Amino acid sequence: MRKPLAGALLALVLLGAGAPTATAAAPTTAAPAPPAVPAPAVRAVDFAGTVALSNCSGAVVRVPGSQPTDPALVLSNGHCLESGMPAPGAVVVDKPSSRTFGLLDSAGTKVATLRAAKVAYATMTDTDVSLYELTSTYAQIQARYSIRALELNATRPAQGAAIKVVSGYWKRIYSCSVDGFAYRLKEAGWTMKDSVRYTAACDTIGGTSGSPVVDTATGKVVAVNNTGNEDGRRCTMNNPCEVDENGTVTVRPGINYAQQTYGIVACVGTGNKIDLTRPGCALPKP
């Protein structure tokens, strides 16, 4: 699992190389130019709505049915809980909490301290997620700080989709694509299902745990960043391995992962309350 300050920050090395150009004789009759293909729309992604926890990253999030007067939710990882990592099979529901979160604006500047009322839901079984219910509503946050919550996409992300991992802890944004999905991701005693695998450009580090993963085409959250294989080891802490449907194990040194969030949407009911009995809700139950 990605923990804060797990290692030194890597220096950025900028490499540039010139490329030779080639010329060709022009044809005597110019062929008609093909019609222009419009570039896919890209939503601007910044730090607005993300938060810094004491040990991780996170974001103020909403589902499509959330109302302005609902208590706001903060999304992070289960392994970021102040009480420690939930054991395999454990599910935390409606546990009182007074944890605080540093709310960031678009530039990454802290503009407020938000406070939790409770851990609405958390687990490290099948996924790695925590949802805190705040003492503030979405309307109050928007009126006081002009910041809107990030919306959870209700559909599964697509392979090849361009994404950004936005860390409120480090105030850093990583850009890459969805490389694929791990049928099972095993790390020490925990097993996660259908995890998002990044392309290598998202070289996330300790402290980025809980960062929202934003689809740049929609601007919506499709996953929550949570782990990566640091040392090339097999299925150990900080070295998750992939296991396919046939039980074949694959280790990808240096590659990082996130847990999909579309499945959360069906589990949020009236008043933004987590309701694990709602139709379509497949989150693990206590």
C-alpha cells in the first residue's frame, strides 16, 4: 500500500533529442486533403476539491444523485484510516470520527479545514476505499470556498482512457492512461478485484494513496489510487502481484494501481447515506 514518505522524491530529469527531417518531391497533382478529425475533448483537471489527510490524499466527492443540502463525502483509501488498516474481511460502517482534511483550491492552496462526523464506510476487502461523512454540506462548502465536489462516474473506466491522479498530499498531478485491469490484485493478506493498472507514466509515490483518478474526457472520478509494486517482489506488502482467472501470477515492477469507484454509486442512497442493501450495491458488507 502507498504510505506517506515511503521514499525520497525522485528528481525530474528532462531529456531532449533532435530528430532528422526528411523531404520528398511534391506530386504533380495534389491529392485532396482528408477531412479533419476533431481531437477528443479534454477537461481541465486541477486540485479544486481535493484534500490532504495527515497521511494520505483524498477528495470531496458526490454521486449523481447527491443534493446540495446533503452532508459531503470525502473519498480516500481504507488503508488510510486513522485507526489503521482494516483486516482482510473487515468492513467499517458508521464509525464516529473527528478527522480533519485540508481542502485545496484549483492552484493547490489550502483554503479550509473540513471535519468528519464519521467514517461512513471503509474496507480493504475486494477494494481499498474509505468514505468519510463531513460536518459540512456541499452547499456550505461551495458558498464559503467556491469549490464543487468531484463527481463519481457511474460507469466503468475504459482501457486506454487518459487519466490524471491528483494528490492533495503532495500537490502533484500525474498523467497517464488506463493500461488495463488486474482480475485479482494480491498484496500481503489482502485481495482486490478488477483493479485499474496504470501505464508507467503514473509513477505514484507514498502519500498519493487515496488520490482521485480523474478521466480527462469527462472530468469525473473513475478510481482511487492505492498501491504499486516497489521492489519487484511477489505479492508482499508494497509489492502487489496480479493473478488472472487461471491463477497465473504476474509481477510488474514499478507499476501502480487504483481501485475502481463506479461501484460506490449504487450504494449511496437518500441523504448521501451509505446503504449496502440498495439494488446493485456490491460493496463488501460487514
